[in-house]
Amino acid sequence: MQSWHMDVAREFIGNVKETPLSGSVIKDSNGSYLYSLQTIVDSNRKAGRITIIGAFGWDGTGNTMFTGTRPTQTSWWSSFESKLQQWAVQFKDQPDVWLEVWNEPYRYDGADGYTDDIWMSDMNALVAIVRNAGNNNIVLVPCAKQGQDETVLINKGKSFLNGKSNIIFDVHAYERWLLDAPANIGTRLGLLQQQGLALIFGETAPMNAGTLMNPQPFLDSAYHRGLSICAWTWKYSNTDQDALLGTDGSPNNNNNNNWGSTYKAFAAQSRNP
């Protein structure tokens, strides 16, 4: 990661329920091994890297992934409130740890009755959990419709920030972005930046929902606007088209629009503009 100039690690926490705050690695109820959050943070810190702790799934099963859900309507909402509070307390004096309060809320198509007012209410509740625990670190707040619909930030972003500080909004760039015309991508990024909001594109990759895409035009436009982008995903694999690395550690360019080499070049370019 150092050789690729990676200075932020957005960590996938797929079993929020059982992942320990500190201590040794454990085996969870699904048979998977889980490192403690503090161990992960300490490892990144030694490399001078910021850690984003991301809430992706409740109990490590496919039935409780956070993506596409309305936070306060999930069966694990009350239990998650308690866990998020524990995260906030654990890391409140560690400013290089950012908490992302939910991954990709609400259905992509709005079929769950989504409105921007629902987003406002739910995100206010999530941020309040962190702040009421005395944690003033940066908090990542996801945008709507599984992370890809930035219009909620144009409509509500400024008003959401009233009385708040250290908020970064997280947008994800898959079909709604990568299949758009390059000129439209630039226009959308410009409209977002006109809002004066702190932004990060927390995910982008060439493959999503069975569609192969080319992230290059999006990366080019974002780079010229000085935006930060996390790639999905830092992983060694010759079969996962979103993996940045092949099994031998070289950039993975296997049937993925040269994703490994493309992002490596982007990261190096961003490091030395």
C-alpha cells in the first residue's frame, strides 16, 4: 500500500456485532477470524495511514448487510446504536480514525419510499450517536440510494451541516457515474463542489451488479478537481475483477479495463500533482 501511495484505508467491518474493539483475533459465530478494530487502526497508524471504520454488515451474513436498507427500520438498529457508541468512545482521542456511520443506505431505485427528509432524519440520528459519546473526529456520512445519488447533498447538504463540524460526505461511483457521459460527470462534480461540501468518493470499481465499466473518465475528471477517491478493493485475486492486485502482487488487469494499473497510476498522480 505504501508503494501505491495509499494514505487512507477504508476498512470493511462486515460483522459489527462481533468484531472486538481491542485484544487478540477471535473466531466469530460464522467461523471467520476477526481482528480487533484497535489492532487494525494501530497497523494503519504505523504506516502513517488514516483509518475509516466502515459499518457494512451487522452479523457477517448476507441477510444483514447495510447496503440498500433504511437504518432506523432494520431489526438491528437498537443494537447498532450501542455498538456505534462504543466505537465512538474507543476512538474519540484518536483523530486519525474516522467513523463511517452506515454503508450505502436506501434502495438504489427509491422503491423503499425514500425521501431526502428521511435521509436527513436518519443521518442526524447516526451522527448524534457519535457526538453524544464525546467523539469529535471526522464522521463520514453516506449519500442516498446505495451511495450513488448525490442529489441529496445538493438539496440538503448545507442544511445538514448546521451546528455540525468535521463531516465528510461519502459518494460511491458505480453505474450512475461510470456509465454517464464524461461531460456529464464533470458537470455533476462541479455542481457538488459548488455546494462547498467536504467530499470523498469512498468506492469506485469497474464491476458492479454484473456490468463491466471503465472508471478512467471519472478518475480523470475527479483528479483535475482535486477530489479524493478510494478504490474497491485492495485484494489479491486473479478472478475478482474489482481486485487491485493479482495473486502475484502485480496490478490486476484481468478483464477489468486494466483496473489495477489504472488506479495505481491515479494514486501516484494524486500523490505528486
